[in-house]
Amino acid sequence: MVRVSNKARLSAGIFGKVVLTALISSIAIVAIVLASYKPVYSVQIDGEFKGYVNSKVQLQRSIEEYLQQGDSEKVGYILLNSRPDYEFELVKKDVETKDEEILLGIKESCDVYYRVYAVNVNDEDVCLVESLADAQSIVDKVNDAQKKYTKKASVKISEQYKKEYDAVKDIQVAANDIIAPIKKENEAIVKKVQTYTSSKTVPQAILDALKSSDADLHFSLPVSSFVITSRYGWRRSGYHTGCDYAAPLGTPIHAIEDGVVTCAEWKGNYGYLVKIQHAGGFETYYAHCSRFACDVGDTVKKGDVIAYVGSTGNSTGPHCHLEIRYDGATIDPQTLASADNASI
Ligand SMILES: [Zn+2]
């Protein structure tokens, strides 16, 4: 049987009391601290103290949300220049926390890039709009207006990001500003073309001489680089009396044989048309030109530049419509005209 002495019992009792007292007083101290202090985070940006926040997690979340979405749908992206540093602290209960204010300050220090759309004319940005629909509307208006012109501008849209920008206020005014110089340029071309449109005629004697002379003709091609987009003969649209050589607007058109220019003027569906009378009763037509480089009565050599590729008259794109006629009747140009017959 183990006996515990009274003395031992007594000291155990004292020890227990001391521990209990210590515990109670610690709890009391913590309670007092908690009652007069609160846990916060101090925020520093670029080493500068900005204030205290209640929740580091909440502030971080708000910053991330702002960086992702901004506060407007026009925002393309946002750059945060410096991230905040946090430190845990216990401060007196009456110390103010400034969660909202600090978030606002961080937002204001960001670089905000807005998504805008530039309308680009011949590789140059001419105006900015805030929506793709507005940009498309300007492009449609310009393209619609320049349908009838020989020299068209290339109009495109590009998405861009700007910190500051001036958006156009009136779509129609913006479209008109783009159309005006295109119109002016085309009117200048028409004027130039019209100076060639003379009432001159080639003397009948010359034409008769050409028709009756012996023909040793070797027709070359009107443009040096091309894609044939429509051949001679029956097509869905009807009988095609020539062959279409598509080439970029302004490509030089060459006489395909020696001859005399008998027409350099507007001829309805042909648009601006050059006709050349060759020996032996042959005639060639070069249609839809953008402008002329010859005049009625000119004697031309094979290879001479007589006009430039256009899309005038009944045409859906820049090309040279070539016709070869014998005694007024059309012949398939591909049976006679060949690059092998080129003069150079
Ligand atoms: Zn044609």
C-alpha cells in the first residue's frame, strides 16, 4: 500500500492554485488586449505607408478583379505599376482602417488601356471609334460611296489599345471625311481621261489603207502579268466577246500589235475604251481602263503603253477586257494573242 504524506498533498494543492491563477490572469490579459486592440494589415506601396486595412485577402481580391475586368466594358487591359506590401499588426481599436480608400488609390495609380477600333485608309489610321459596329458602319458607308469610282481606297479596321483617345462623334461625318479625298482623286482622273475624249477621227483613207494592206500580225498580250478571269464565248451572263485579263488597278496596258488608235473614250458598258485598227482589217479593243495614255489618230507600236487597267463601265474588278475583231466580227483572243508574240 502506497502512502501519500500530508506534506506532499499540501504542496500539490499549492502548485495547482498557482497554475490556475496564472492561467486566469493570462486569459484576462488577452481579453484586455483584444478589447482595446485589433488585428490589421498595414499597406505599403513603393515603400510608402498608405494606411491600414481590415482584410488583406479582400483587398487583394478586389485588386485582381479590377485588373481582370476594369470598371467599364471599354477597358482592354490594366497595368498595375506596383504591388502593395502587407504587414500584420495589432493596433488600438480606435485606429481607422481605410480599405475602400486604399483600393481607390491603387486603382487610380494603374495604367488603363481602352479598346478602340481604328479605321484605316490606305494603311493610315484616320479615325477611332469605340465599337466594332461603328467602325464597320464607317467602312460600309465608304465602300458604298466609292463603288462607282475607278480608284478605290482600301479601308480596313484594326483593334487598338489607347490610354487616351478622341473617338469620332458622328459616324456619317467621319465617313464623309474619308470619302471626300477619294472623290476628289477620281474626279481628277475623269478630267484627265476626258481631255483625251476628242471628236477627232482617223481619216478614212488611212483606215482603208490599213484594211487592205497585207497583214503579218502576231498579237502579243495587253498586260505583262495577269489572271484570266473570263474567257471568250458563252458565259452565264451571256456571250463574252473578249477575254478578261485581271491585273492590279493602274497596270499599264500595251498595244498588242502595231496600228492606229481609232477610239479613246467612254463607251457605255466598256467604260473607258481604246480601239486600235490594225492592218488587214483587224481591230483590237481594250476596255474598262482607268485612264488613257494615247489619243485618237496616234500611230502605236506593239508594246506601247496605251492605257492603264481600271474597272470602269460594266466591270466587277480591275481588268483589261481584250477583243480582237476581224472585219467587225469578234474572234477568241486566246487563239491569236500570245506572250510568245511579245515585241520585247
Ligand atoms: Zn470582258
